[in-house]
Amino acid sequence: MSVSSLNLNAKEQPGYAANKMNIRSRFLIAIISIALVVLLLFGSIAYHIAKDTSEQKEVAILQEDIKHAAKTLSRQKNNEEYLNFLRQLHGSHAYIFVFRDLKGNVIPSKLSILPSDADIDQLFSSIGPPSTSVRSGIIEINEQRYPWASAPLADKELELLMIHRPEIAITPIFETIAARLIIAGIIIIWIAVWAALILAAIISRRIQAHNAELQYRASHDDLTQLPNRSLLHQRTEKALAAASLRDQELALLVMDLDRFKEINDTLGHHVGDELLMQVSCRISAVLRSSDTVARLGGDEFALLLPDTNVENAIACVERISQVLDKPFNISAQEITASFSIGIAMFPQHGKDLESLLKYADIAMYQAKQNGAGYSVYDAEHDSYTLQRLSLARELRAAIEENQLTLYYQPKIDILTARINGVEALVRWQHPEHGIIPPDEFISIAEQNGLIDSLTYWVIEAAIKQCHAWGESGMNIKVAINLSARNLHNTSLPGWIEGRLKQYGLAAGMLELELTENAIMVDISCATRLLNQLSRLGIPLSIDDFGTGMSSLAYLSRLPVSKLKIDRSFVMNMTDDENNHLIVRSTIDLAHNLGYQVIAEGVETIEALNLLKQLSCDCAQGYFFTPPLPVEKLEAWLKDNGWKILSTPATSIYSQANKPDTKLNFN
């Protein structure tokens, strides 16, 4: 399933078509309204221009006509006939002709009928007294405009006035402008309609794209572009409804990347982000188009597989495993990513999203515990896993409220039968569940970001106890285990140095142990941190050696001085020739590289005798004593007088007459 297939179709959004039509209608109305307003303004201006032009035209015509008429009337005797001719020429009612004498008195004439709506006194007062020259102009009376012209009749001592009636003063030029105005208006409206449609379409598409982008961002993860929890919820609800209707199964998977925090802390968040993007692409490539992979947050993903049974869900996990097993090339570095997946099925395990997510999450924690990579939800382990989830919430308070305590297990020098030091092992004194061993809460601390706080508590408590023993005259070295996640804490060496100075304790009294696998997680980061700790004078040792994929030749580059052989080899070496060979080879090679060797898991006198024959340096295990709290350890030390037994060191290894003799110190 490609990322592009996850886009929402904006055209399928409710109300999209109605909104689109609404936008177009509004734009069309707005543009047409603007066009009409422009047209009205243009028409008004054109009207006034036409009117003024028409009046000026009329004045000019009147002035020419009045000159010709005055010249003709000056030579003719029958003025009435000529004026009647002029009147017929210009229209029977359009013009008024008036004779005035030199004093301004109107000379009665059949053609001198003035308009009834005009104020005669105002008309003639505006024109003024007769003049000996040709004149013309426009007079406005009672909101009516009268174009007029006058010319003298020199031989007859008269003045001829020619006045245009305003109500019928429509000339061809006005008609022409009005016609052109109508044509221009039609063109403007036509252009406006098309402009409105085009603009509405453009803006509608932009709004559509913007809304689609907002919808996409609201339903997808910004980094990986995968659906987020919200979109997963929508698709799961639809898939559940379809599965119920068709009587189908459905799988919901929750996936978590292992060691992702270490990658972020060591290589930087940009590398972690790139890893998440590449992981999401690889997962999407092996899913069906109907499947959904979503990012829930951080390094946690969810996969929705409709119409899928348990076998097909497991097959999907195997395909994911195949593509994720290949190294990721990021910033010129090859990074491997492991994962844990929990599988929950509908309807067997749950019938709604919340239940399926919860059970898939529980199954994922089960997968982390058994190291199988994936796990199908099993109700039999439900209470155990729920208890782990509850412990994760309570562990932080346990650290802050000192619900933790340290147990100590001695490490015995095989040659002298004296104590070489002790290993501090943390226990959780839970107010309800009693003593909780570290195997049950160390991983919880690592997965919930509490491992540094837990490590700080253990180191300070051990240093404090070592200081107290020194004050009482017992110089006992204390060894502490570090987690792989502690290797990314660059402030750890400085913090330890500060605590050693605070309690006045020599650095050599504190020993730090790291498992082989923890070192190999990020060898470069481990080397830097171990070099810093070594420069402080703190002895370092490799714990659980033999369980990883490294070699002593490779680990010899590290500033470590001790090596602890894993108990799985020591416990069975008297009966298993292969284990015997592994232990012997490891001791020889370690000694050649300058390491001291400590054997864990010593439970029988036969194992102890064999280790002595192989020249192993130290032994640790239940043959001597299990881990003990401070009070019981001090009593054990007092009873043994700093020796394992009161008998000489040369004879303590022949106490048992039967093979596999075990000493129980419970």
C-alpha cells in the first residue's frame, strides 16, 4: 500500500458539491453586481457627456442658423413666411422664435409662443438685453435647460431669439451614444459572467485543495505520512462493521521497535526520524491495498488487516520481518532494527477498537518477554502482562519512595578461598506484591525511560554501603550491573565521580559490569563511555560472556579487566563436554589477553574443583550463598571469617563425596 493511496478524496467529503456550487453562485452574483454598478456609473457618465455634447451641438447649430436667419430676414419683407420655413425645417415644436426690439420688448408674432412652464421674466433676464452681436448659450429654469441663440436684424432694429425646447431635445448624437452604451453594457455583463465563473472555479479548487490538505494533516502523521490514531479509529470502525455484517475475522497488530531510544540518543533524532520513515515505507510495501498501517506515536505502529485470520496475520508478520531484517542505510551508517508485534483478533479477543488495541498491546509485551518477535494475545498471560503494565506506572514512585533495596552475592577467590568482592543486585520491595526480582522490572524500567533513574539509585546505594563497610573495617569491593541503555548516558561518568568524592571512596572499590550483548549494541558508544569510566580508575568487567556473538579478540580493545563466564556454561560443564570445552577455552584465552575470569552459577563442589583445575580466578553462585540483604550478608561473613569455610583453603574443594552435591542456603 503506497502512501499516496492513503490520501482522502476531498470530493467525497460531505457537503463538498453544495459548497462548490455555493461558492460559484456567490462569485457569480458578486461579479455581476460589480459589473452592473460599473455599468451604471459608466452609463451615468456617458449620459451626462452625451447630454452636454448634445446641448453644445444644439447651441452651435442654433448659432449658425440664427446667423443665416438674421441675414436673410434683414433683406426680406415677409418675416413670417421665412420663420415658418425655419420652424418646419427644425421641427414643428422643437424651436421657439421670438422678436425683440432694441429695448427688449417682445414683438408679437404667430411664432413667438413661449412655453407655458417657463418663467418669461427669468428667461429674458438670463439672456439679457438685446445685443448688436450674435450670441448663444444655455439657460436653466426650474431644472430645465434651454439652448438658445440670438442675432440682430440691423436694418429693422430688431433682435431674433431662437430657443430650443428641452423636453424634446433628443438629437442623433444622444441616440448614438445611448445605443453604444447598451451594446457596451451587454459586453461588460457577458465578460463579467465568464470572469465570475472562471474566478469561482479557480478559488473553489484552491479552497478544495486547502481543505483537503487540512483534512490530510489532521488524519496523518507529519513525519511518516501514515494514518494517525484518529484515521486508524475511523477505518477500524468501518472494518469492524463490515466484518460483523459479513461474519469475517479481522486482525489488529501493535508493533514497537526495539532499542529505538538508544538509536535516538546515540546517533541523533534525525537518524531516528529517518529510520521511522524507512520502516514505514518497508511495512507499507508488503501490505495489501485494503490494509492500513498507522503510526500511534514514537516508535509504535498499528496495523489493521481486514478479512484476515490468525494464520494470515502471522504470515504478514513474517513478511514484515523479512523486509525489516535488512540493514537500514542512514547517514552513511548501517543500522539494524528489531521489533516486537502483538496480534489481537476480532471477534475472538475483542469486538471494538479499544479492546483490540489493549489486547494487541499486551501481546506485544508478551513478545518482548519471550523474544520471539511476535505474539498472539493469550488470555492466560493477561493477568501477568496487566501486572507488568501496572508495575510500569508504579516503578517511578518506587524509586522516589525508596521501595528498592540491594542484595549482595559474594565473589570468592578460588585460590585463597577468600572473598574477592560482592555483586549488588537490586530488589523491589513492593507494598502489595512483596519482593520483586530484577528480571521482572529491569525491562520495564528500560522500556519506560526509568533505567537511568534506577541505575543512579543502585550506584548511590552501593557506594554508600561500601563506604559504611569501610568505616567498620571491611574493605569490600562492590560490583554493579549497567544496562545497555546506560551506555548512552554521557553524564554517567561525571555523576559517578561526584558520588565517589562525596563518600570519600576510592574508585577501585566500585566495579561496573556490562553484558556482552549490551556492549555489542553500539560498540562505538560503549567504547567511549567505558574509556571515560576507566580513566576514573573504576574496574570494568564483561558479564554473561558466551551468550552473545562477539569474540574475545574484538572485546580486547575495550578497557575491561575481568570477564564473567555465563552460568549456562558453568552449571552443566561437569556433565556436558561441550560446555567444559567452552569454559576451558574461554579461561585460557582470557588469561592470554590479561583478563581475570569469574565463573557464575557455581552450585556444586565438582564444578568448583573443576574450575580450580582450569585455573579460573573467582567463582560466584549458590554453592557459597544466594544473594543476601546487608544484615544476612554481614552475618554470613562473620560466620565464615572471611573464608568460605573454617577449613584450610587447600581442602575445601573435597568436602562432597557424591557428584552434584548442592548446598542449600535458603
